[in-house]
Amino acid sequence: MAGFVHPRPAVPLGIRRAASVLSFVSAFATSNVVAAQDKSPTRSAPFSRLTIRAGALWQTTDDRFGRLYSPSTGYSVEVSMPFDVGEFALAAERATFTGLAPSPHPDFHGTVGMLKWRVALPNVGPLTVALGAHAGAMRFSFQDTVIAPGLRKEMELLFGVNAVGSVRLPANFSAFAMGEYTHVHLHVPVHMMPLSVGVGYGLTTPGWLSDFLR
Amino acid sequence: MIRRALSGHVARWAAILSLSVGATTRAALAQTVVVRRADIERAGWNRVTEILDGAVGWARASVDGFTYAASPDRLPAVGESGPSTPQWIVVVDGQRVPASLFGAQLLELLPVSVAQIDSVVFTRGPVIQAGTPVARGMMSIYSRRPHPGMSGELTYQHGDESGDPGPYRYTDLSSPNVEKIGPFAHAGVGWGGRSWDADAGVHLASLNVTDTLISTRFPASTFARVRQDVFSVTPTFRAGVEAFGGRHEVLAGYGEQRGLLFIPTERHEQSLRTTSGYVGASGSFVAASTMFAYEGSSSLLDAGELASPLAFTVGHTRRHLGGTMSASRAAGTSTLTVGVIGDRWTLAADALSGSVTSSGGGPFARVVVPVGVATIDGNAALISDGGRGTSLDASIQASFRVDSTTSIAIHGSRVQSHRNMDGAWIDAFMLGYQLPAGAPTFSAVGVSVARRFVPFVAATFELRAEHVTDWAGLSVARAAPFASPPDSLTHHATLFGVHARVETLGQSEWQGSLEYDRTTASGLDGAVFGVEIESTPVDDFRAQLSSAPIRDFRLSGILALTSGTQWAAFATTANAGTTPPLRRVDASMEKWMWQRRLRLELLYRNLLNEPERTHPFGAQWNLRWHVSASLSF
């Protein structure tokens, strides 16, 4: 791979798409301000509310990895709930990574599972921003029929930091944009910066579930 | 430092000086390390073997990370020492459970799972425990009783080690794949009645052995045809009943371990299917103002071949039948106990047309006498070790209670290895070594002081010295095992140590402990022993701190520091024969749910990603994570 330089746009295409979607959502939300600040995670009782988020996922990677693979648009899902301090979330992300020319390596599906913890910053109008850290694992599912089946999947530890901004929409819906910086602890580490944009839905945690979590 | 000369028929002296300022007012006879249930949970240990991590001062070594050997007293590690050197013993609820095979302890085959354990007490040094002379130390496991009514528990843990090649596997930056860790699991169900209880369970564990430091010692085509993990499964059963003024227990288990097992003396692995069976009973009752106690067990350990291209030379079955009986009677404020102990070993090996047996045992006595503010506790056992003669093992401890927070104890002990009684001869027999005529003798005296400073913090400080004679080294080539005269390979040594511990007590929000052990050797009879003893670390340190800032939520951190070691017998052109100093930081997060029926734990080990290896031929462990769930009802 020495000497090969993958042509990259000044601003990654995924990021530009995400920015466009985010600006649209923000504009829509601003016209639908709901006085729901008291439902921010830090002000709710532990486990009292569930927020389910789903969105499209774009990501950039470090240059070394970016010369080998290009991530396609993926998706992300997350379920979060307030804790005694901040909020916890379980999240999953998945995208396909395509080997790049001139000698493309086998593609793989990258699936990330994470446990996140965040604390919310003071609200700014309808906008809620929370910052935190996450840990989890990334599963590499190689589309390689040559190697032994037992070697087609690997799982690796990851750590990172994340931030989410959300604005409330009518009927318990919200729009969000979430950015992360993730260090995947491979022998040669990989750094990924996913950005996901989508819609969230908040609901009161069912009694049986909140009882279970306590 | 106090040294006291001891006289005996070997005319050796020994000393242990212990100065303890500790949490309890009961000073230990020999150095003890206590691991409690909370320690097990905080550390995320889901195999009995992992609890050895908490035995600060015990030199732990493992090739695969699954099966460990340990040197409680800093004498040379298994492999550096000769085969059939005396080993520490394992006691489960008062019953001795043989678990040693070629110096390694098969703790996953014990008739108890980690989920059933209430506490573990590590004791090192020569002691007489319930009539049994113990030369080097013991691991005493105490199990939890089932709750009243029906109860059950399910635990599951899985983990993974960082450092995989990932997508770089297709490039020149590729690296070997590294380990998955687990699963480690346990399932059990129990019933607790008014006067009886019983539980049955099964625990299993699996760990990959594909680390390159292991696999590259084999031809690639050979390693591809051996089992890539070590796997064990062990069903267990236990029942207890209160009757006749005492408690009576039955303990049973049948375990199987499959995979590579490193044979230290051979310095390579063999592919084994090892099975273990155990059934034992113990208890006590009162009759005619006398308390009678008994313990008896029958067990077997079978090393069979697991299909592989590797040579298989250690096939055998070793059976053990042993027991003790004693009677205790009060005489005024004193208590006198007399009893008898006996053990019988039978070896059936592929190379034998029949079987070989050995036996040993004899009477023992114990007297506990209060004298003013002191209590004298004396033990003696007159052991006939098969055809090797009779010897007297003895220990004595005097405990003084200075005030409500402080106590002092002085102790001395002398225990000789009884290879016919403890079955240690079997390893040498199977590996084709002739044993030296002498038997290692361990002697010690000591003083300890225990003190609690404030209601919730206590500290311990201890100094000790120990002398060993006739220790067999392993400094000759395999082709000339213990050539005549065999005694030319025996050694003498004196070990001096310091042990310190600070710990919190009670149920405060913050819990923690600091523990440090340092053992140095002197008086070595020549350079050979001085080289061999470098296979065990001089310094061992462990600190843990945990906090439960929120109800049903706990954060813990552990720091472990251990000095590096040198294994001269394992140094080759491809291997320096060393282990690096250990600098390990662990962190865990626990959350209880469903009214504390369910406990989830996320655990990171070796956060600094420093080299972690306990054997020069062993796997090296990187940063790794574990997730575990434990459901109890």
C-alpha cells in the first residue's frame, strides 16, 4: 500500500450530508419549541424515562485506516435513561467498510456495541447538549470466503468520548445529532469519528422495567 | 528480628518473626491472607483459580492462564524445583481435596464453584491443621450456605483481549489473533431447611491457548491439530445436616479438564483429558461431654490422553483415601484433643502392570490452655511415612490479648514433608525421576501483634523468617534425573520477609486495602539455589479501592505490582527465561438490579496495557475486558 493516496474531499461527504440534515432538523425544531426542559435527563428520576434514538451514521477514520477502507453510510440505535448522576445509554452502530483500490481487501461489516455515560450541560433554549464517555466492543465480520470460518469474525475493545445535541419536537419526539471519537484497541489502533443524525422518542419507563433496573 | 534456634533430629534452625498490627484480635499462626466475597465480586473473579490473584506474597505462575502453580513461601517455582517437591494443599469446608498434578493445581476441578464461595483463607508456612502437617501452605475455601427455602444462582462471564489485527490482517501490519476469555459460567440450585441444606451445581470454563508465546513453541502443523482452548466442566453436590450437637457435611464433585497441560519438569505441554472425582464427609458430634470430629474422603485424579499429535507419556490414575478422627474434651479452662490421621495413595499407570501404593499417618494431639492473659495452643503429630520412618511435627502458639484492640502472638513450628502420606512421590515416579533420600523440612518461629487503630481502619505489619532443608533442585539435564548420589541436588535456604496490610472495615461507602509482601533469601548453599529462587518474585503489592456512591452501584479499582523473575531452567536461545515486572491496573463497574437479584459487571483488566506474564513460556496478557451477569433467586 506504500505510496498509495486515496483521494479525499476536503470535507468528507458523510459529514456534509450530516450537516445538511442537522440544519434542517434544527430549523424545524426551532419553529416547534416545546417547553419541555424539565424533561432533560439530569432532572429526571433515575430510570424514569426512556429515550430511544435511531439515525443514519456517517463516519471518518484516521488516515492510515482510511487508505485501506471506506466506511459506507450506516445506522445507529440507542436507548438511554437517566441515572442518579447523568444518564446511561446502550448503543449499537453498524456500517459496511469497503476495501479501497488499487488492491482492495475483503469488505467487512463493522458492528459496534457501547455503554455510554453522559452528563447534560445547561439547556440553551430548546437545545440540550450532553457530553460523556463510552466503552464497548467492535465486531469485524469479514466478507472473506477464503479464510477459515472461525477467523471471519473478530471482536475488539474500544473506548471513546461522545456528545449529543438534541432538540425537542412535538409529541415526545426529538431530533438529535451525535458525534463520537472512538479508539479501537487493535494491535494497530483504529480511530473513528462517527456522526449520526436522526430522531428520538421519549417515553415514561414502564413500571416493570424501572422496578427491574432498581 | 528475632531468630530462635530450634533443635531436632535434623539439627536445623529456623525462625519466623511476625509483627502484626491487624484488624482482628486473633493473631495468625502463620501468615494468612483473607479474600472475602466482596473482594471476589469487585475483582470480577469467576473461576476459583483467579482467586489466587488475591494471595499477596504467593508466587503465582501459569503458562496458559488457566491452570496455575504457586509458591507460597518464595521457594523456587514448579519446574525450577525438582518433581515431587511438597506442594500447598486445598481444603474445602474442612475437607482436604487433592488437586495437584505435576505441581499445577487443578482448581477448576474442585467440588466448589466461585459462586458458592463465601471466603478464602490463604495460609503459608509450616502448620498443623486439624492434625494434618502442612509443609508449605494451604488454601482454605469456605462456602456459603443456601438461603432458607429454595434458591439458585446463574453466573456467566465472557471477555476478550485487545490487540487483534482487525482489518490490518491483510496488510504487512498484521499480527496474531489474541484470546477470547471465557465463557466462565456456573449454575446452581439449593434448598435450605431448618436443620439441613443441600445444593447442586455445575461450573464450566474455557480459555484459549492460542497466544503466540505458546503456539510458536510447536511446529505450526502440530499446533493446528491440538485443541485451541482449555475447557473444564465440574458438577458438584453438597449437603449438610445439623444433628447430634454438630454439623455433618457431604461434599462431592466430578470434574473434567481438556486441553494442553504444561508439564513443568518436562518443560512442554501434553494434550490431556484430566478427570477428577471426589466424595467426602466431615462433621462433629457431642457424646459424654466429648466432642468427636471426623473427616474422610475418597478421590481420584486421572490423566488420560486427548487425541493430538503430541507425545503422551503421563497417563495414570492416582487415587487417594484419607481421613481423620479426633476427640476433644474440656478440662477446666483447657481443651485437649487427640486424634489419628491416615492417608493412602494408589497409582495405576500405563507403564505399570499393577499398581503402586503408599500410605502414612499417625496420632496427633492438640492442647489449648489459657494462662493469665495468654492462650497457649500446641499441636503435635507423630507421622509414620510409609517405610521412610517416623517423625514428629509440632507447632505452638501463644496469644496475648493486650487490650480490646491489640493482641500479640508468638509461634513456632516444624513440619517435615511426608511424601508417602501426601502422595508427592507420584509426580517423580511418573516423570522417571529418582527422589533424593532426604525430605524437605520446614521450620519456623515467630511473633505477631494485631491491632485495630480506629473503628473502620486496621493495619497489619509482619516480619518473618523461615528455614528449609533438603529442598530438591532441578539443575541437571533431563537425561540424568537425580543421578547418584541424589542428595547432591538438595539445598538449604533461609527466607526473610515482610508483610504489611492496611484495610477498611465495616460497610462504609468506601472500601479498600493495601497489601505488600517482600521475601528475600539468604543462607543459600551454593549458587544453584540462588539462581533457582529467582523464579519467584521478591515483591508483591496489591491495592484495591471501591466506592458505592449510589445505591446498587459500585466502582472499583485495583493496582497490582509484582517484581519480575528469572527462570534459568527455561532460558533458551529463543527465550530469555524471564517474566517482566507486573504493573497492572484493573477497574470494574457493578450494578445490581431487580431488587439485587441480578448483578451486572463490566471489568477492565490491565488498563495500562503493560506486559503481563507469569511464566517465561506463558501467554502474555494485554488490556482485556470482561462482562458478567449473575442472577440469584
